[in-house]
Amino acid sequence: FALLNDLSDKVAEICTEQNLVPISETNAILHRLIGDNDTPFIYEKAGNVFSRFMIDEFQDTSMQQWENFVPLLENAVAQAEDSPVLLVGDVKQSIYRWRGGDWRILGHRVGERFGAPEEATLETNYRSLKTVVEFNNRIVGACVGTDSARMDARMEEACEQGLLSQEVLHSLRGMLATAYRHHEQRCHKESSGGHVRICEYDPKTQSETELAIRAIEELQQRGYEAGDIAVLVRTNPQGSAVAQALLDRKAACPDAPYRYDVVTQEALQIGNSDAASFIAAVLRLASEGDDSVKRAVYNRYLGEPMERPLSGEEKDFVGRLCLLSIEEAFEEILLRYRLNEQAQEVAYLQAMQEQIHAFSTSKIADIPLFLKWWDETGRSQSISLPRTRNAITVITVHKAKGLQYKAVVLPYCNWSLAPKTGNLTWVRSRQEPFDRLGTVPVNWGNALARSAFAEDSFKETVLSHIDNINLFYVAVTRAEEELHIVVPRVGKSASSRINELIVGALETGPDDTVALGDMTGTVRETDQGRIFDFGTPLSPAVRQADAPTAPTPY
């Protein structure tokens, strides 16, 4: 913590020197200004100008943000006879607790603070075809039911052993089931068809990336464009592995009838653009002088031998850049090398120009300082591209929230529901003498549930299970027409992993049939593993005829 304090002091020093306020600090500053005042002065002007408020994605609101909102919202409610405040959110899509989001605010605290607010649930799904909607209703319900019952049993046992108080047991029991009490959706009346496949594979003989690629190839074989397909992953390294596997397949099979082009968050980073990297190289030559490395980067972009020395004209041009502002230097480089004529680089160049402009208006804008900022921050920032490029999207579930794709492939669907062992968890004990410690950070582990900090351990466990089932819910509800889930074979012993809940919800029967509640499908053994199919894969003509036409709400 001494290191964190030193870092905090250094950040504060830099902010004071450059007259900056980190955006992450605004909530805390506002919270201090508001305090416990019923009518804080900072809201007087906002309250006079605005009388109606709508807040979207409210399930991701933090406690500090909520306490900042309350005075403003209470004032609006007090001054209107109708409903001046609209809060929109879905507790099942709360996947940002790691950065402060607390779905319990929407789930409980709003009602406690405002009495009995009017509630409305959007029950009709306009995004997905019928089979996808019905599958998601049943698989999510089965996973929630099984996991909720297991956690309740564990907590009741802990209560009997004296590790958990009746009060805490009452607050935690059934929390997951309550969060999902309205999870089922109705299909749009024009929605029909759809296809869901679960591939249960043996990790000893198959790999997730290979199975994901085979699913992508099959989808393209049936008429899907590469741009219709998204691969959803849990973590960035998993996304990198899938993207690299697709690029390797493209290099190994140049004559294949499939497209393996891919769009990832990393591919959209400004620093990965050849033109942007070239501009940075020219600026380095101007700022830091000529050396073999900078010259090699410069020559490589121009298609010249890397060891080629700069001509006299090039040296003069680079030398003049030092006399210009960073914005003028950028424009001169753009014009001299005609970089703006490269259509595929325009989005990256525009993004870099916006970075330079923002840097110039907020800091001492010279080339060396910009290059330092570029290396530390600028090059890793991403651009947003329209979804018109015919390439497979590889994206994390967190970034896919709110988006939709005709076909979704979900490999690596085996994440743990429990908190990660070793994660820092803040706990407090009621038992003597540990109550004297106050709130302290500890590394989470299974032994914590049998310690003086058991109550906070169970609280964290329940919230972690909800987080990770929410993640699964967000992932499977991104699909419009087809959903392909890749899960490893379940071991003999029960585990707190999402794949164990998924496979456990499937009941195989005679004649190669499988049941998911009252929904039936087929099961077969293949070289990939055990394949469960619900619905029928559709041809392009049928997909076009059956596609939902209504607006698509989140």
C-alpha cells in the first residue's frame, strides 16, 4: 500500500502541474460537494434547467454514483405530479461489478428510496429467432435454478455450523433466483426458426480454437458472410488466440472457399496502423535525430532498403518539422507523403489527428512530449469502425454487451463461477478480537469460508456467481439466428463452472434425442465430440424471409 500511496501522490502532483482532473475522480469530488445535503448547491442550476431525467444502463451504477444522483432525482419527483424520472436497466446484464457497478441498486435500493415506483418489464424479444429465444429461456433458467439451490444449501450448512448468521443467510438466500425471476422472454410474433448447437469436446484431443474455426467454416458454407459472424470470448488473451488461429488458417489454406479475415479490438488500435506508425517514426527522426532504427522504420514504410540514408531533401524536411507545432507537423507529413490518399488508413489517421488536437489543447504541445504520451497511451487507443467490413468479429463478452450478430460462436465457455483464488477481497469480521481490525484486504480462497470472515466470503461468492451467470446470459443473448457454444467435457466431480451447469441441464434420451426442459433436440457423436442441436440450420433464403423486422431494443 505504500507503493500505491506513492503512485497516488505522483498522479496528484502531475495533475496539479498540468491543471488536470482525472475523469475517474469526478464522482468522488461530486460526492464530497454534495455530502448529506438535501439540496446541494451544485444541483440548483441543473434542477432549474432540467425537470425530467432518463438514465440508461442503470444496472451498472456504482453506489457513489447513486448517492450523487439521489438528491437530483428526489427533487424532480417532488416537483412533478407524473413520472419525471425513468431508470432503464437489466440486472441480468450487470457485468461490471469489478469497476463499481452494483445491480442491487436497481434491484432493491430504488424501491426502498422512492417507495413503490412503477415498474415495467420488456418481455418481447425482437432480436433473436424463436429457437434461440426459447433455448436461452430454458438454459438460463436451468443454470440459475441449479446454482441457486447449491449455494443456498451451502449457506444453510454454514449457518448451522455457526459460520453465518441468520440475518446474513436471509439476505443472501435466493439472491440469484430473485435476480432472474423475470428472465424469460416471448418471441416476436413474426419470429420463427433459428438454430443452437452445443459442442461438448474432449480437451485431451480437441482445442477450442479449432472447433470455433470449424463452426465458422460451416456457417459460411451455409451462406453466412464473414461479417455476420462473431466469436465471443471471456478474456483478451483468448481473443488473441482465436484471431491468430484464424490468420494462421488463412495463411495455411489460401485456396479455401472461406474468409478468415478478422476484426479484433487489437486490430483497431491506432498504433497498429502502418500510416500512424510511420508518422510517429517521422516525428522521432525530427525530435530525436537520425539513427539506424528510426531510419529503418521510415524506409520500410516507403518500400526502400532499411539501411538507406536519408537524402538531403528528406533531412531538410525532417529538420523543419522541429520548428512547427505538433498539429502543423502532422499536416505537413500527411501532405508530403500523400497519406490521406490511402482509403484503408483514413479512419486511423483521423483518430491520430484527433489525439494530436486534444493533446495540443490540454498540455504543453511539443513533439517530444507527444511521442512520450503516444508510447504510453496513444498508440493503444482504438478506433470504432462501422460493421460493414466483411470480416469475422472477435470480441470479449464485455465489449459485445448491447451488440448483436446473426451468428455467435462462444468458445472457452467453461469459466469459473466462484471468485478467483488469490483475488484481493475486502472483509470485516464481527467476531472478537478480529472486529478490531476493521475492514482489511485478504486474498480470497476456499478457507475464507471457514474463518472469522466467513460472512463476507459468502457474500463475495454469491455476487461472483451472479456476475458470471450474467456474463453467460449476455453472451448467449447476442445471437440473432444461430448460437454455437463450445464446452469441454465435464469431469466426474461437480465443479462451480458454467460448462458443468450447461451440460447438466441437458437430458439425453433414446433415439439420439436430448431434452432441455420441454424443449427437444438431437444428439450425436462426431469426431469433434458430442453435438447437441436445437432447431434446424437455415439456408440463406429462409433466413432472409424469417428475419425479424421490428426495431431491436437492447
